[in-house]
Amino acid sequence: MERMRAELQANIERERAVAAELKANAERERVSGEENSRLRVALDRIGAGAMVTDLNGKIIYANGFAKSIFRTQASEFRQVLPQFDAEQIVGQSLDIFDRVPSLQRNVLAGLSSSYTTDAVVGGARLRVTSNPVIGGDGKPLGTVLQWLDRTQEVTAEEEVKETVARAIEGDLTARLREEGKDGFFAALAKGMNSLISNMADVIRGMAQASAEVRTGADEISRGNLDLSQRTEEQASSLEQTAASMEQMTSIVKNNADNAAQANKLAVAARDHAETGGQVVGSAVFAMARSMRPARRSRTSSESSTRLPSRRISWPQCGRRSRPCGRARQRLRSRCRGSPQPRLAQRRGGQRNQGAHSGLGRQGH
């Protein structure tokens, strides 16, 4: 009886230990369940797509954000993966992405650290960051994948690049597409379109101002051409004037030469006249001497009315013993009463006139 009682007591103790262990396990499972629930709720609330796979590559969890990405890009996925179903992601294998090289299971199975890749699925642009899940004992438990839809971002980048490139080439008609964008990308598209429109207005104003400047430059060029033509005409007129001045100078020089020659002829004529005057004086003197006896034989009445005849003493000039000019004048004044000297004076005057006229004709 004692032994049976002892065995029964031992069984009771074992049952109590097992119950306590079960209770502890249940508590741990409850705490773990609550923790998992919190983690699941947290993963469902984050703004990034989260997906968890086990060691075999089976998808055991996908949060709501990841499911929304797959639903949004389902048509793009089906272009590459015809059997793709966004609502049946959980429970399927990663092999559904086998046509996307960066998402193949063999690439993700051997991860030891974080791995980020950009996946292109149809028209969708996705960035996937994969991290291995390691247990407390250091053994791998699976893989967690973070999905980020960059389709809108990449599309906006490409549109901005293309629009800026066209603007650099001078095409300001390109605009960013605002449809299908929200948040930052919608604001970016609207701002870029406004910027390009303002640039187009500025460039149009600059082009108009440039056209006006070009028109003014053309007018200035035409004015300069007209001024150049008038300057050339004035230069031609000045050349003609210079030629005329040269002709006038030549004529004046010729006239001066002619005047000098005429002066020489006048001097020669004066010399001839002086010589003629001397000849006439000599003739008058000779006539006066030849007329002296006739005067003495005249009647007393005539001689009383005349001046008494006197012997005229002629002062001799320097050359050829001819009477000088003053002596000739006194002779002429004394002989004015005699008709013969007057006749001789008239004849001498006629000879002098003939000599002067002859010299004038020679000068001309």
C-alpha cells in the first residue's frame, strides 16, 4: 500500500509538472501570439510593402501595402506573368516571379545580408529590398522582402529628363503629364509645366525684342549705306572740285605767265618810246637850228613881237651827246611860237603814236 501510495504521489507530481510546463508553454505561446499579432498589425500599417517567405520560398505573409502594389500593377505583371493573381499571393511560391531575374528564389535563398534590386515587370518599376530572417539560435528561418513601387517616380524622372532635353534643344512645347499623378509628383508636374510656360513667354518676349533690335540694326545699316553713298558722292564732288581748282590754278599760272610776258613787252615798248622821244627831240633841235637864219631876216615888226633869239646852249646828256629831257622841254616851250617846231612836234607825236601802236600790236 505504501508503495502504491508513493507511486500515485509521484504520478501526481509528474502530472503537476507537466501541467505547469503546459501552462508555461501556453503562456509563452500566448505572449508570442500577441507579439506576432502586434507585429502583423504593425506590418499591415506601415507605408511599404512587406512579404515574408519560409526556407522553401513559400510566401507566408504579405501586408496590405504589398497587396495594394500588386493590385495596382496587376496588368503590368500579367504582361510578363500571365497567371499572376494579386489576391492569391499568400500561399504561393516565389517561383511565380521566375521570369523576373532579380526575384528568382535561388537569388534570395542564400542571402546573408540586405540585398536591394530594381525590378522591371512590364511597365512597372519596383525596388525590392530582401533581408534574411535569422532565429535566436542563429539558424535561418526565411526571408523578408520590402516592396516599393517606383513606377510613378521613374516615369516622372523620365518625363522630366525628356522635357528638359527638349527645352535645351529649343522645343518649349513639351509638357509633363499631370494625369495619374498625386502628391509630390503631381505638384512636380504642375510646377515644371508652369516653369516651361514662363520660359516660353520670356523667350517669346526676347525673340520679339531681338526682332525689333534686328529691325533697328537693319535701319541703321541702311542709313549707314545711304551715308556711305552720300559720302562717296561728296568725295567725288570734292575730287571734281579739286580737279577744277587744279584747272583754275593752271589758268591763273598761265595768266600770270602772260602778264609777265605782257609786262616785258610793256617795258620794251616804254624803251622804244623813250628812244623815239629822243629821236624826236634831236629832230626838233635840228629843225630849230636850220630855222635860225630865217628868223633873223624877218621884219622888225615881226621880230619885235617875238622873243629875242638867243643861242641855246644844250646841256649834254650822258650818252651820244643828246639833249636831256628838261632841255627838250625848254626848247619846246621856246619854239611854240614858230610854226615849224609845232609842225615837227605834231609829226614827232604821230611817229610816237605809230611806234606805240606798233608795239601794242607786237605785244598782243
